[in-house]
Amino acid sequence: MLKMKTKGKQLAAAILTAAMLLALAGCGNSEVQKTDEKTLIYGSGDYTAINPALYEHGEINLLLFLGLTAHDAENDIVPAAAESWIYDEATYTYTFTMREGLTFHDGEALTADDVKFTLETIMNPDNGSENAANFEDIDKIEVLDDRHIAIKLTAPNVAMLDYLTIGILPEHLLAGKDIITDSFNQNPVGAGPYRLIDWDFGQSITLEKFDDFYLGEPKIDQIIFKIVPDTDARALQLKSGELDFAQITPKGMTEFEDADGYRVYKMSTADYRGILYNFNSDFFSRHRELPNILSYAIDRQAIIDSVLLGYGVPAYSPLQMGPYNNPDMEKFEYNPEKAEKLLEDAGWKKENDGYYYKSGEQLSFAINNGQGDQVRIDMANICAQNLQEIGVNATVTVNAETDWAGQDAYLIGWGSPFDPDDHTYKVFGTDKGANYSAYSNARVDSLLQQAREKASYEERLPLYQEFQEEITKDMPYTFIAYIDAMYVGKDKITGITEDTVLGHHGVGIFHNIYEWDISE
């Protein structure tokens, strides 16, 4: 899920972009050549477009773009493009003072006008931004002068400072253009610690340090995102020396634990895996009882032991890894006998072939996966085996592209270490930008809306606790496991904050990339 969510206009844009870049790339050389400068070669997933205003995922954004705010090693909010801010509780207004002398990679000044342009781009429904739900509470944006901007909300939203970490776009390059199809998405210009200098489509993305970065010149001269979507292939290329740093699977990590010249980072995350059910599909729209029932059929601990080698914990809630977790909620612990009884209570009957049927229809669906993520594929296979054992004809499919609307189920990955609103409102709220399952629950919508408008932990806690209870009555996913992120790098790399709790896809590892170095 590093690439864009391809539906509607964005799908057409993705196809056009891919065709254009393939033509430009020709027969690109997959070998990445180092220079005499300090160069870090990172094993990355693939990208078709890089634009933080449109697409939520993309660890490369932390290198290329600068937000008004940022997250530190403890995931707390710290100043970034904004050196300070004040909040007026009476009018729900944040007023930001921006740093002097900020520039984009092309040398143009970064001002309050660029911040306003970025936020309005995200909020424009024609752009279909995955991040739009984060900014729904913005009522008015007023540029006071080049260095001061006021953002007025319709109601309190303590998560707003988290959301304003989003990368600021250059208005001078994008004003009046179709942001979905514009070539900016393949030639992004930000104000982050690194700037893009070359993109060999499907092969590598080369970044060069930005000497005018506001926190000082980065220590590593060049970072190359080498496109290696397959996690097993990354391990092989780490061993061969083709990569310097990469996230790999727990099984791949074991080969490096005692290897000379390498360092292993076993990092905690708020990143979980689960089975997403598509409630717009014909099958699950008619059988809404199934997600709850099937959640009892999954042996989570077996998945953690065999696939993650113990580096993870069973998942039961999207807020489990933070201070708003509800430990008393229903956890859907492994109970295949209960799953079968509930199926029968719901009118399903097991026939001679060993599968359940209802009104002549077999209980059958595929768990879809994207290519390259072997951990998810392995998880899906065990889930399918567990379901087969109770009489569900579940299979596993691996696809080059994800068709969110045209599938029954998907082995999803999600999670956020930041404010609880970050991973709830836009994912489980009706018709929100990251609600890939078409989940809709009026009580959930009400609880999440109330929670984002409360200022204190004490006020928000009972709302998020009830939210977690509510989804146990009407499960959106079958939650499986929270996974640790396994990174392996050459032992000459320094500056990594290994105690930082990472997000989805291990995003957050590069939060302080400007401090990383490669020792001689």
C-alpha cells in the first residue's frame, strides 16, 4: 500500500503515469551505482506517484517534504516549518508563526500561502485525497502575512497538530493544475532534508541532500531508494551488498543476527494485520454476520509463532498499542467450535463436501494480497487453512494491483502511533478517504466525531473505549496481529532511534534522517 489508492479518476491517472514513465525509463538498469560520496542504498517498495496531499502512505515523504509540525523520536509534536503557534480556545483557532528563510528545493521561498494551498488541495473533494478526513474540521484558513497563518476549526480537534505534519506543497509549481495527473507527482519538490534528482521508474529513486534544510545540512550525501518490493529479495541483496539498509521479514532477519558487518533493529510498531471485508461486495453485503463469526476461527498465536517467529502480539483492536486501548473488550480468541456453532445459528448448514451453505450458496471467498509482502501472504494462507478447517472455502489470491471495490476480502495492514483519531476517523468513518471496506456504523460515526472534538484524555477515553466495544458488535475486520518491524543495516550506519514506535509499513524510521551518518 505504498502506492496510490486507485479508484475513479486516480486509477486513470495511475495508468497514464505508468505508461509515461515506462516510456521514459526504457530498459532501466536495475544495478545501482554508488559514488565517492556518502551514499545509502535503501531497499524500498515501489511508487507510481509521490504527493503527501493525495496519498497517505509513503515513507519517502519524510525525506522530501516539510510540514508545519513534525514528530520526534517519542512521536510527540515538535515545531518544524512553524517555529511556534498559539491556540485560541474561544474560536478554535491555531495561529502559526513560520520560520524565516525557508525555501523549497528549487530555491523558491516557502510561505504561509503554500500552507494554505496545500490544505485547500487536500480538502478539495475533486482531488479524492486519502487524507481529506483529517482536515474536515477546518472552517477557514487566513494568511496574515508571509510568515503567519491562522487556521480556524469548526470544533476542537486535538489531533490537528498531528495532521499538520503533512508535507507542504509548492503553490508556484501546482497552482491551476490538475494535481492528480500533473507531472509533479513524478518530480516532487518539497523542503525536506533531501531532494529528488532522478527517478528510474521501477528501478530506483535517487535523492541528494538539501544543503539549505532548516535543521542543517544532512550528513549522508545521497540516498537511493532501490525498488525491491519482495521482502525475501531484500534479504538476499543485503547479503550481497547491493543494499545497505532495508526492512525485511522476521525469518530473513535471523540470518543477520550474528553476521559480521550488520546490525539488526527489532522495532515496536502500532502496525497491525487483519482481514478486511468489503461490505460493498455482493457476498459480504448480504452476510454481515460473517466477520464476527469468522473472527473466532483464526489462530492468531500460531500465526505469530510461525510467521513472525514470536515478534508480535495478537490483535483485537485498532487502538490496542496506545493509551486508549480497551483491554476489557471482546478479543475473539481462537475458538473454532464456537465459530461453527454461530454459523449454524445464523442459518448456515454444512453439506457433504464439508463446506457451509446458506440458501444454496457456498460460504466461499478469496483473501486477496498484494505482491511482494511475504509476511501477509503467509498470514493469509494460515487464515485460509483455519477457515477451511471449520468448513469455509477460503482461498488466497496474490495480485499485482488492488481492486478495492471488486474483491471480497483483503489481508490489510494498518495502524498509527499518533493521536487515536489518526487511525479511526478516516478508516472506520462512513465514506471517509481511507475506509477501503465501505464499513458504515452510525454509532461508530457518532463516537469518533465526539472523540475528535474533546480536548482531554479523560473526556476522550470513554468515547474511544465505547468505540472499541461497538466494533465488536459489528466487526469491520478480523484483527490478527501487531507486528514488530525488522530492519537490517550495515553496522556503519549511525543515528537510528531504535526505540521509536513506528507506524504502518514501519514508517517513521526516517523521522531524523538528517542526523544519520555512515562512519568510515
